[in-house]
Amino acid sequence: MKLLLTSAGIKNPSIHDALVELLGKPTAECDALCIPTALYGHPSAGPRQAWRCISGQETGTPTVGLGWKSMGVLELTALPSLDSERWVPLVRETDVLLVEGGDATYLCHWMRKSGLADLLATLSETVWVGVSAGSMVMTPRIGDDFVAWPSATDDRTLGIVDFSIFPHLDNPDLPWNTMATAEEWAARLSGPAYAIDDETAFKVVDGTVEVISEGHWKRLTP
């Protein structure tokens, strides 16, 4: 699987160019699925935020409204009640998964319970576009600061990449997301981490990580 791990979606031309490079063709020629599940696990999100993302009306974290050839919704909480042949072929045929933000531990839980987590290793050509928690779920740990789901047992996530992500650095709507806070957060982790603003993303292909940015970011060590 190819990864584009963003803080806030496809925010600038550099991140958009990275997306098209990963896809190997324009968005207008690609089939996409939106995964809104993480939004339901976060107290600041929920059904209305999910609708804005699914409908492409969420301009603050642009993903769905990028002119895709086709768009569908893959709701992970529904999948355990369905036979795998109802959804696995659709995922295999899809060019890109657009994974919205929210609570990363809630998303991780449903990725495992639905079977999507086990499927990822077989999706060699699929592009995973993560937004905030949709990116953080691919890391080993998110840090206790970012756990909002009451049923989470700890801050561990999938560990597809070997670094953690502190998103939304210096976002004016999140005044506590400062570099000082990020450094305190990283000090409590056991591995490498990055603090990134909303103009920054990671492109990950075959284990090679490239930072794509028109903003600012910093690599942090525990």
C-alpha cells in the first residue's frame, strides 16, 4: 500500500502533486472510497461532521471534493455484519481510500474488527490518504494526549510506519497545538515522531518516507 499521511488533507499544490504521483493518473480517472469511521469516535466530531466530509463540503480538510471518477462510503462499523464478498472486492478495485480524522484508537479498533487491517498488506497499488487520525492510525503510538475514545485500552495503533505524528501544529483553531506541547508529547513516546502543520504530509512508498511541505514541521526524538 502507498501512503499519503496528511494533517488536514490535500491542502496545497505540493501535496496534490504527491497524490497524483502516487495514483499514477489524475483524480478524475480514479475510483475512491471515503472512510468516515474515526469521526464517530471523537467528541468534537460526530454525524454532522461525517456528513460534511462524505458530501465533500468539508473544505478545511479537502479529500472527497477533488473531482474523483467515482466515490463511495466504506463505513467500517457496518462491515462485521456483512459477508466479506460484499465489500472486499470493492476495496481491491478502488484506487484510493480517503480516511477521515477523528479518534485514531476508535478507527484502529474498527479496522481490526472489520478485517480491513488484515487486508492492507494485499493492497499493493492502493493509495491510503489519511487525514489527522486517518494518518495517525498508521503509526505505532499516538500518545495519551490524542486518545479521546473512552473504550481505548492504550494509545497503540497499527504500526504500519515506524514514527508517530503530532498533527495540526500551530493551527489557530487549536491553540494548544504548539511546538512546546508537541515536544512534551514526543518525550513520552518510545520512538521517533514528527510535529507537522496542516500544509505538511508524508509520502511513504515501500518503506521510504518523504516529507511534502509548504509549511513547517520538525522531527522529534523521545
